[in-house]
Amino acid sequence: MPDKLIRLSKSCLSEAEKNAVMGVLDREFLGMGTEVRQFEEMLTDFFGRPAVCVSTGTAALHLALQAADIGAGDEVLVQTLTYIASFQAISATGATPVPCDVDTDTLCLDWRDAEKRLTSKTKAIMPVHYAGGVGELDEIYAFAKKNSLRVIEDASHAFGTTYKGKKVGGFGDISCFSFDGIKNITSGEGGCVVTDDEKVLQNVRDARLLGVEKDTEKRFSGERSWDFDVTAQGWRYHMSNIMAAIGIEQLKRFSNNAIKRQKIALLYDSYFKDIDVEIIHHNYKNVVPHIYVLQLPDGVDRFLIRDKLRIDGIETGVHFKNNHHLSLYNSAAQRIDKAEKIFETLLSIPLHPDITEQNVWKVIDSIRRLL
Ligand SMILES: *Cc1c(COP(=O)(O)O)cnc(C)c1O
């Protein structure tokens, strides 16, 4: 085993994050307060419209759905090729996730397939910005408008991506981001909901604090409510000052890290575009990639390749198992052709800001030899 594993993804932290966390610990105000307010203000500046911070990306999706009045008896269209978080957030509201196929070029939601799965119960659509690209987002919005659906974007992979000159999160209905340890920016764990729908914003602000009305304003001035009313189901989903302190420093360093991610993806592209593997053809001027995904040619044993790369000191991943193959969401009777075929070929290779160019070439070299 080589001594230094090239990791698939990881948190990339500097002294700034460590000092910021120490600052919060020194002030002994760890819960939701000043740092969370500051992080929300910075995110609001970044997106150009209000952001509300929560404890995870999953919580962001859950609260966004709830605030959009999605619940028991409703159906939500979502691509089956996504992290389990998208599906769990939908079922947490009591609604049913309806697995849909993906577009073969982008691995994002195929709205033409989603259209076939519309019923009188369909209330929303959740496009997942797979790997950092957004697919046919304009067409998805047009489809949603035509069918009176809410759009809750799972933008967990797409922090920093722009679409037709607009920042993801800066337009559309509701966008949800994740700041878990390996995403484009991290706050340890964390996430946010971005929208300009005032009702949704207020609902999310309250629901993250157990439904306590207007508790957010109290917490931001170092107080807590006691004489309050609760009118809706809430959750313990707020962000802590420790998390926000990390997020603030990550956001300050984001443009640098975004460029590093883009450069690595471009290096991979320059090699893989000419050989017998499929890649996602992103324009990395606009896309800030969260993962770099290969589709291996037919007949290649993915497990063998993964084992051999591991021996070369290269960690790989598979994003993701199709959710309709999980027991809880099993719709085995339903065929979702493209996603099923694509899943068998997927292999994610190392991508994070700390990978050196030398190591990128090492990954490329190993894969070339193995294929
Ligand atoms: C990371 C991720 C989420 C949210 O994850 P959390 O770990 O809860 O922050 C949601 N959807 C996708 C596709 C993700 O990759």
C-alpha cells in the first residue's frame, strides 16, 4: 500500500477555519447566534437573495418541501440517480418520491421521463444538480410551470455553478445547498435554503427552531424566546456558531478553491475526452464540479478497476446507487432504463482542491494502464 492515499474527496481546511472555531469556543456562545447571522448575510450577498442556514443539506430539503406545503398524499418527481438524502427528505414530509430517469448527457433529471410519471397527486419536482451541472433547468422550469409544480432544486453539488450567466440559487423557486464535509464549501455539516418566497423563508426560519415563531431574531441578538406560540411542526435543524465560523472562512476562500476544482476537471477532460470512457461534458467556465464521474465502457469490471486503483493508492467512489432499488423506495416493477444502465458504469475519481497536478496525472496514468 503506498503511504499517501489520493483521496476521492475530503474537507480542505486552512488555519483560518481553525482560528475561527477557536474564536467561537473562546467566546463560549456555541449555539445559533452572531456567526450564523453573519454567514447568512454573506450567503445572501453571494446568491443575491435570502439564504437561511440549517443543520444539513437534508434538513434544507426537508424544510423547503414542508414550507412549500408538500406532505402526505403528495408526490414529488425526483431522479432516481441521486444521494439518498433527496429521497429521505421527501418521504420525511409524508410525501412519496416518484423516481424518474436521467438525461444521458448530464445525468440530471430527464423531464420528458418525469412527464410520463405525472399524476393528479404530483405537487413538486426536485431536479438534482448532479456533479455540479444543472441539466435542462430552463426546460424543467417550463415543465413545472405548465403543470403548476413547485421546484425544489437539490443544488448540493452545485455551489458556485452559474447557469446562463446566473448563479445557481440566485434564481428560480427554491434552491437547497449542502455544506457537509466534502461539498464545494463546508461548515462541518450544514446547509441552506435560498429563495425569495417570503412565506417559505419565514416558515424555514421558524421550523428550524422547533417551530418557535420569530425565535431567529431573538437568537441573533443573543436571547431565546420563552413566551412564544407554535403553529406548525418544527424540527431541531438550526446551525451552530461553530459550524457557521467554518462556513464563513470557507466562503471567503471559495473562489480560489472553485478554480482549483475546475482546473483538475479540465485536466481530466483533456485526457479522457479522447479515450474509450464517457465523461460529462461540462463547461467548467460555469460549472464548479463537486465530483468527477467516468462512465466505463461495456465489459469493464468496475470492481476490479476500483481494487487495482486502490492498490495504486487511488480512492474511487460510485455516485450513486439508484434509489428505486432501495427497499424503502422499491418500485422494482418500474423500469428506469437509462439510470439502470448508467449506474453499472459509474466510477468517480479523485477531485478536491488539495490534489496536486502531479497526482492528477498519476490518476490518469493508472486508469490508462488499467483500461
Ligand atoms: C450531500 C447531498 C445532500 C445533502 O446532504 P447532507 O449530508 O445532509 O448535507 C443532498 N443531495 C445530494 C445529491 C447530496 O450529494
